[in-house]
Amino acid sequence: MSIWIRITDFVSATAIPAFSAVIEAVRTLFEGDPETRRRVAFSVAMIALSAKMAKADGVVLQSEVDAFKEIFDIPDEHAEQVSMLYNLAKQDVAGFDSYATQLANLCGSQEGENCPILRDIIDGLFHIAKADNFIHGNELAFLREVATIFQISEAEFDRILSRHVDKGASDPYRILGLTPGVAYSDARAAYMELVREHHPDNFLARGLPMEFMKISTDRMAAINDAWQSVEADLKRQ
């Protein structure tokens, strides 16, 4: 069943006074179905934090709205329910840190470094933030704070950032978690490990919605592009 049908049913069946009650409502409504709970919670997380990030930036650009729709791929018949959740999150007086803390519990006792779902959320938010070809200071501060709450290390955050923001010639190395001058065999081993870790099949295997596959395919494209640059550079040395 489509994740949007699940969310439409969820919104229709739940009286939501404020978005801060949504995560708990997801846990309660889907208590006997952990896979659906995970998929709906991930989708709700993306909606909520996208709304809060837009509010942090102070202005919602059409390019960011388009990027939001690109990630979400929302059918017309479910757009009203998604818009309702988005606007509810934007208007809620609760801070984004409250949502992020609740969402960190998606992984139980696991820290963000070992919780791919939380990294997927950060990746998706970066995709929206960079939609106007520039990540504003408020947006970057927002993303850093969410990553901190998710217990994602500075090194991991920097790798995610490098996939989305061009920081110069060292970027391909940063994306792969390498430093210039690394041995070719070590670089290739690191690349292959990232391919195994971030393959789109793993995205689906951890119970995330097919509708969000663009996050995974964009990530793999960035990793493959980085490896092509690093490999060419190392072979020239």
C-alpha cells in the first residue's frame, strides 16, 4: 500500500491538536505494525522538519517547494493531507528540537552514526535546502543542530554536507571520507564499503518508503562521481 494512503488514513483517523502530538500518535496507531510505523514516522519526520527548516530560513521559495515535491512525489489525491501536516508543523509553537528529539527515538538506543534512517532524513533536508543553489546560514545552522540531536558526528555531517555543497578540489575525498594522498587500495576499499552501505536496496530493506528513493539514488550518484574523480587523481600520481 502506498505510504500516502497510509498517511491519508492516519490524518483522517487522528485528531491532531498540534504537530507535537503527531509522533506519539504514529506510535500508538501503528503499534502492532512496526514496518508501517517506521515508514509513516519517516515520512512525517521529513514533512515536519522541512516545514521547520522553511520557517528557520524566513522565506519559502518556489524552488524549495518544488524540491519538496520532488522528494515526496505526492499524488494529487493525497496532497491535501500532506499540506495539512506541513502547515500544522510550520504553525506549531514547539521548536524543531522537540521534533528531532522525538524522531531520534526511531532508532531506539542506536546513535545517529549507526542509524541510517536519521542520516536519510538529514540527506533529504539538504536536498530541499540547496534547491535555490545556495544553503543559507540559518538553514545550515538548523541542519547542524538537527544532526547534533541525532548524534551524527561532525565527520559524518561533513561527508553529507560535501555531497550537497561544492567546497573545492578536496570535495571528492571528503565525500568518501578520505584525505588526498591516500593509497589507491585503501581508497577503493573505502569506496566499495560506501557502495555496500548506501545501495538503494538497503534503503528499502530498512523499511523506508519507495516514494523517497530519490534520496538514495542521489546519494549513490554523488558517491560514484566522487570515486571517479578520486580514482583519476590517484592514477595520475
